[in-house]
Amino acid sequence: MSTKNKLWSLEFIKILLITLCVFIAYYMQMTTLPMYVQALGGNAVVAGLITAVLTIASLVSRPIIGTVIDKNKRTPILIAGILLFSIASFCYSIFIYIWLIVMVRCIQGIGFAIFSTTSATMVSDVVEDEFLAEGIGYYGITSSLTQAIAPAIGLTLVQVIGYQRMFFIATILAVLGMILTYFVSYEKGIEVKKMTKETNTKTKYNTNLLLPAFVMLLVAFAQGSISSFLPMYAKLQGISNISLYFTVNAIFLILSRLVGGRLLRKVGHTFVVSLGMMSLIGALLLISISTHLGMFILAAAFYGFGYGLVQPTINVVTINIAEKSQKGIATATFYASIDAGYGVGSILWGFVAAILGYKYIYICAAMFVMLGFLAYHLFVKKKLRSNI
């Protein structure tokens, strides 16, 4: 592909802009939709179901999506994903029955899975292999930035104009992203057509992809302990302003993604993964003994730095292990492992908290990351096709 000659190609920038639009719409609804369901009369269980349905729908659909991506051009699939997502967002603005909203949430989960898997695969198409870690890092920064600011935008809009209009604005943002897809032109090249033809004869799943996915699953287990239970743990410790943890975490996550790709090119994947996982383990153990806000903030810095190194590097490793014609299924496998880790982890840590207490959530989470560290060194690195 002629556009695949540097990191900051025009096609790469277009994909990031599309991602920015859809991710803002997504995270605007992530915090406000459960609140909307409760405002309509739903209880906390139903509000939790809203999140669970989306995660399950994404997890189940990703393997199918990956196969479809590898057998067809990416852009029409990307448009289909954004279209499903946009329709669901619009439906929230007019539906007042909770059971309908739950059904639509399932559709939105499938749409978002299609979009996120396809857009991440397109990044690997347009970015040269040498700069892939940096490209995936910048793609991740787009997600991190929107995750940091979009919930606040959504909550502010709800206070000012109400839920229905907020959902309508989210729909407009998603549609804007869909319009931008029409300017993505890299698939007009001959090589993409050839790749698609080859894929039709190479449909056997590469089971080696499950190895880095297993490592990422274990890391995602640990991440579930942060997103679901850290505020409650801090409250029990008598600590207020725990929101600062997430701010510091986001800052160091972005910083590590900015430098992680360059570091990978200089010292290799083994060093980057090892450094990142050691940082995660240290952060989780520090959280388990934290007694004041300063300790939590320090843990946030270590955790954000570590996750910002590990997640994009494992993503690159997964693509590296796959055949060139199986980037879609490789990306789908990677993101499915994250979906599964978040979902199962949130349930698992609830049982740990009930039986052992919140402190032991983070000790156990550190053990999961250590298991991932061992699995990476014992099984994953020997499967790489090149020394990235």
C-alpha cells in the first residue's frame, strides 16, 4: 500500500479522527445510560445489566467480526459498525421502556465491537511494521483521552439539556465519524484486494494467538479490580478525592504510550513487557497497603505507566504472531480477551471482597499479573515471527 510509508500518514490521521468521534459518543453514554435507566425506574441491578449486556455482546461477536474483516474490505465493515452504534444511540433518545433500552444496548455492543475491531485492524494496515507499536499507542491515547473527558461532557449535557438531547448529540458525533469514513481511501490499492483473495483460502484459526490473548486476559482481570472496586476500597479507608487516582493514572497512561513505541523499537518487546508488568505488580501491591491518598496517587502513576506499556505491546505481539492475512482475527482475539477479563474479573473480585476483604483483591490481582508475566516469557515470546 502506497500510504503505508510512515507513521503520520494522512490515512492514519483520518482513522484517528473517526475513532475520536465515535469514542467520545461511546464514553458519553457509558456513565449516563445507567443513570438514565435508574431515572426511568430501574434499580441498581438493571443499571449494572446495561454495562454487562454491552460487554457480553462485544465479547461474543468479536471472533465472528475478525473473520469477516479478514475476508472483506475494512471500510464497509467500519461503516456498518458505526451505523449500528448510531442507530442505538438515537433509540436511547426516544425510548422510555427499560426492556427496549436493554435490547438496544445489545445491538450497540455489537456495533461498537465491529467498529473498534475494524478501526484497530485498519491502524495495523496503514502503519509500517517498524512503527506499529507507536501507531497502536496513539490509537490507545485517543481512547484514553476520550475516556477521561467524555463522561464529564455527557454528565454536563444531562444537567444542561437532559438525557434525550444528550443521546441525540452523541448520535450526531457518531454520524460525523461515519461521514469521515468516506474519505478513507487506502483500500483502493491492489494489495488489499490480493490480501482479501488469499484470506478466502486461509481460514484456519491460528491457535498461537490464544497465548498473548491469555496474557492480556490476566492483565485485564487485574484492571477489573481497579475500575470496579477501587472507589469503594478507598472509601472504606476513609480516603476522599479518590478521583485524583484516575486523573493521575490517565496522565501516566498517555505518557507511557507516547514513549512506549519508541522504547519497543530500541530495546525490544521482552524488556517493555517485563518493565510494564513489574510496574503493574508494584502498583497493585502498593494499593493493597495504601492508607492515605498519597500512596494511592503513587500507585496510580505506576499502574498507568505499566498498563500503557503492556497493552499496546501485547497488541503488537498478537498481530506479529498472526499471518498477514489474519490481522482482523488477531485484533478480535486481543480485544475479546480484554472484554472477558473485565467482565469475569469484575465478578471474581466481588467474591474475593465478600470472602477475604478489599485488600486481598489487589494482592490476588498482582498474582494474576505475575502469572501473565511468567506465561509471556515461557510461551509467548518464542512464537514471534520477528524480533520486534
